Amino acid sequence: MTRRNTLTRIGALAGALLVLPLSAGAAAAVGQPAPDFALKDVKGANHALAALKGKYVVLEWVNYECPFVKKHYGSGNMQKLQKAYTGKGVVWFSVNSSATGKQGFFPTEKIEGLLRERDASPSAYLLDTDGTVGRLYGAKTTPHMFVIDPSGKVIYAGGIDDKASTDLADIATAKNHVQAALDEALAGKPVSVATSQPYGCAVKY
């Protein structure tokens, strides 16, 4: 084998290995226990999923600079969901997995101001700068949504709704999968749409 062919094969293998963490989304499969994690929020408080057994938990991957995220925050759609379901005892985490210097990354001291500007109401905004939890869940887009039930199992994974666009007007006619999953689960019913294709900007690992 020539040196050039050897380097080509090594380069191809390296490329394949770089993709592996993102394909680990099977670890957050619907019907299976949600991968455990612990992350700090913008105030330095620690949040561990294991401590939240008995509660519904929503994970929302966020990047405020992403036009798909802007669609849901600019319309007030995401904030409305956050307020409605935290009011019902659901724990809602906005998770930022943008690496330092990449789109969506903000210094800690700036994030609280951004939350106020958007009138965002998650239970906490979690910092995953090294991307460990994002890769653990296989989070691919912003937003990418997961709903976890009180037993600790994933009951929904995918897009926030069925209109993969940046058009605010589409929200009015979209089927909101996260809202439907929470409403059904809170009413003691099975989740009718447990998975969907996530859409948005690629998570900036």
C-alpha cells in the first residue's frame, strides 16, 4: 500500500470516528431510560437528572442565534410552552451545547440578560460547552426536544413540531409534538407520536 493510500485510509477512519459521538443518539431512545447527566446552570447550580425521578422533564437544545430557534422564541411559542408546563410541575431545561467560540455560545454573564430579553422561562439554562450531554443524547439540531417521564424513560424525541421552517406563520398550523406528548402523558394516555424528525440548525459541537 502506498503512503498516499495509507494516509487516505487514515483520514477516512478519522472522519468516521468524528461522526460516532453524534450517532450515539440511540442512547436516548424512546421507551428506554434517559441517559443520566449532571450539568451546571448559568448561576453555577448543579442539576442532575437522577434527582428528578417522579417528575416530567423536557430537554430543549437551544442556540439563540439559530433562525429556527428565533422562530420559536420570536413568536413567543417556546416561552408559552415553558410557562404552561413548568406551571404544571414539569421541569424544563434549555441545554446549550455550543462549543466556545462557535455560534450560540455566550459568556455566562451574558446569558441571563438574553433570557430576560426573550422572556424565557425554563426551569434552568444548562451549560454543556464540551458537548458531552448533547452527544450522549444524540442531539443534532436546535431545537431538538426530548420528554422524559417520571420513571426516567424517554417518551418523546424529535422536533418541536411538524413544520420544518423558519416562518413564524407556520406555528399557527403546526402540530406541536412536545405539547401533544406532554398533554397525553399528563392525562395518563400513551404518547401517540413518540418520535419525529428533528429540524433546525446543527448543534455547534
